[in-house]
Amino acid sequence: MKTFVRVIVITLMLAACSARAELIIYGGTSKLTRIGENRTEQQSFKLFVVVDYDTANLIELFYANVNGRKFYSSETFTNQHFVEVIGANGRTNTAIARPRSDCAINEGVTSESFFAQGAATTFSINTNTTVSFPKMLTSAGQGYYPDDARIDIVSRTLSFDKVNTFTSNGAGEDLDEAAARLISALEKLGYTRAP
């Protein structure tokens, strides 16, 4: 009997370790205003953001037509975490927060920046899975780059992409596989990786 129980426990542990993450995919737009070098440039991008609901890791995939050429780029963000705050009328807002750096902690910084935030709601991300998370995410930020003597101002607006989310979760894709599928679809439309 002990052997049977051990086999079941080991099987359950292996199943838990090999379980695929639940993904939430968003589509949307981003706008960049770049100020410097005696000019101001504005560029709009389309993007996908793939969020691993279990780890808070995400991949951001930008794509745009720049001067008649179709480009895409991607960036992976790890060590993110979800935070919830309660606002007016008991409304829960969820943010995908970025951890403080060791340098910021050592300097006494107590705030965190965030990737994006939105009002939480309950919705399905797979045939048998519902989550409480934002269906719409927004963010805005700015930065000064002294080496380039420029200022960048960026905003994002993202909406839940049910079709791509259900496709990824139905196929058991992980974060990288979902991003690879989206990149493949963009490449079929003539997009190439940005230099």
C-alpha cells in the first residue's frame, strides 16, 4: 500500500511540475514620442503582450510599418509580479509591477514601477479556466537618455485577445511558444526582425 501511495504522490508531483502555464494575450497599440537632436518624432506601433498568469513573466512583441518596411521586435520581462489595490467603490485594480533594483532598495526607494495596469474583472482564458485580471491594460511613461540627449514618452493601450489566448492555452503553449506562433504569423505578413 505504501508503494502505491508513493507512486500516486510522485505522479501528482510530476504532473504539477509539467503543467503548462495559463497565458493571457493582449493586442493593442503603443505610441512613442521621441524628443532630441533638434527634432520631435512620433511613431505608432501595434503590439501583442503575452502574460504568463502563473509567473507574471511576459513577452512584449511590437510591430510596425516604418518608412515602408515592416519590422517587429520582442522583449522578455521576468521577475514581474501582480499587485492589487482597491479603489473607489471597492473596485480592484491590478498592475503588473516591476521589482525594485538592488540599487533602488539601497537608496531607500520604496515605490515600484509597473508595466501596465487596469480594472480587474472575471473572464475565461480557457474552456475550463477563469481569472480575475484586467481585460484592458494601459500604461504611460517617460525617460531621459543622457547618452543620446533625448526624452522618450511612451503610452500603451491593450485589450484582451480571446482568440489568441484560447489558441495558446488550448494547444498548451508556454510563453516562448506563444510568442513564436505570433512572430510566425507576423513573418507570414512580411514583417522581419528589426535590426
